[in-house]
Amino acid sequence: HAAPATGIRFSPYNHLLMCTTGLDGALKFFDVQDRAMVKEVDCGAPVTAVSFMDDGVTVAIGTSD
């Protein structure tokens, strides 16, 4: 992240999928086994919270806006 990270969560169904959030407005997904980012989403505002939904793939975020 280009600014402080604010959250980290692992998928409840795939322990190799990690999601991070940051004040830079980025939502990033990582394959922890390969140590590689697999997806980045620009949320357009600082992201302050993240949680995986029960399905293990849907993510809910909170922003400061």
C-alpha cells in the first residue's frame, strides 16, 4: 500500500486468499502461497474496514467517506 494498511482478512474457505485494505483506497487480494497479488481494486476513498462474507468470496468494506 502507498499509505498505511488498515485491515487484513483471510477468506473463511480458502486460507491461501488474503485481502488487505489501506488509507490509499486500495483493496488488494493476495495468494499467500505464491506471495503474489492477484487483484487490486481502487475504492476511490480511504478504506478503513474489511470483512469476508460467509460465502468466502464476497467482501464488504468500509470507507472514511
